[in-house]
Amino acid sequence: MSGFITETSFLWEPLLEATAETIVGAIGAFTVKQISSKFYKQNTFESPMDLWKRGIHNHAIEIGDRVKLECIISPYTQLFPCDPFENATLWRNLYTFEGKVSAQEYQAMEFYVGADETLRIGSFNGETMVGLYYRYGYIGEGIIGVVPTKKIKDIIPDFFEKDFFAARAIVTGTVELCPAQHGFVAQNIAQRAGIRLNSIDYSKLPYININSVKLIKKDKTCSLLATPWAVTDDKDEQYLLQYGYLDRLDELQICLSNIQRNQAWDNVKVFFDDLRAPTDDIKFKKRFF
């Protein structure tokens, strides 16, 4: 990533480059660890939000600790992962700033702080980035994880089918840190736009280095709410966004159709879902890896 934004840049470019760096950082840091179940007596959480609040915020766990949590595991991850309990601060900063801001800068910041834009890229270098959420999940309220691709295929054979969205599971692993460049990029844009984001520290991002996944088969009921998106090089309409449940195929199809019917679709550069992208050249993985 260049580390700066030129006047001719589309502001979504450095943001998406930062997402790619986060993915590469998490994948590169992943190591398979054998973990004994005895460590889970005190570190069991009922959901990822419980892990964030009771575990991370209350300092009940530290980086490197073993954890066990009930969740849904999904191939859809948060495009701009961050602490979900900081979402309200981001939104307030965006909507209460003083100063001048261009339409393009404001749209870029809205895109960034939306929290629920999602991404699905499949496997990368033998590992897979996954999203972990409450059973009735919202993309903006989860945590990312990394799991060996072979392991997730063995446990959930249809995990990489285009219509698969999530499965209920007990996930175990260690809490690790990977580099996250989103803060630097967002601060750069915000500074130019006169928006203060100084209260959020994005220098490190916790994620789960997944050791095991055990499916919950007795009750498979779950859902996942998110924002499908595409970005374009049409300066007047760079962000094509929809909002819907990924588990409802009819609703998801409406979202996809609305994005593709937009006039700016002819200028699309990146699409949120590599498994559903109509052409290879707009896949996230094709452009950034």
C-alpha cells in the first residue's frame, strides 16, 4: 500500500488495499496449535459479542489465551473489521463533525464506518478467513477467525458453495493479533475531511486462530444480516450498496439485482463476493492479491 492518497485516487482504493493487508497479515500469522480442553473452564463465551465485552474489554483474557465460543461460522467476513463496541463512536464522529468535506470524502467515510459491509473471498494460501457471529448474526457485530481450508472443508463440505452463508458451531482457538492498516487509511481520509477519529486505536486487531470447529446439529437455526456492495470508477456513484439477510436467497438476489441494475455497474471495479462475481476481473482476490 502506498501509505498516502493522491488527489486523483478513488478513496475506496486504499481502504480495500488495507483490508487485503489485514487478510494477508492474519493468514501469514496463522499457525496450527494443539489445545487442551482444560483451558476452556474459565474462557468459554456464549457469543463473539460476549468475547468482546466480557473477555477483551473486561480483561478476562489476553492475547494468546485459549477461548471457546458458541457462534455461527461464516465465509462472509466484515470488510473493515474492528471492535463492534466502537461502532457508535465512529457514527457519531461522522455525523457531528465541523469543517468542510467533499461529497467523495464523505461517501468514503460512510462506506468505512458502515460496519456491516461484507466480503467473501474463499480460500487463500491454504487458509480461510471466516466471520464468527451470534446465531442471529449481524456483520458489524462479530470477530474474524482463520482456519485451515482443509479442516473447514472436512467439517462443512459445502462451506465454499455460493449459496452457503453460515453454520452453528462451537469454535475453539487462541486470541491473536494481526496488523491492521484500516486506522491509518481512515485517519488520512478523515483528516482531509475535517472529521475526528482520534478516539479509536486501530493499530492492532484481535482475531481467533481457530484450532477446532464442532457443528451444533441439534438446532441449525441461524441468520446473517449484512450489506452487499460494489465499488466503481464512476466518480458520481462510487459505492453501490444494498442491505439484506444473506440466509434468504430471494432477498439476497434482490440485493444483487439492484446493484447490477444500477447505471454505474458498467464501471464496477470490485465486487463483495468472489463466489458470485460475474467476471474474474472484479473479484477482490483477483485485484488485491
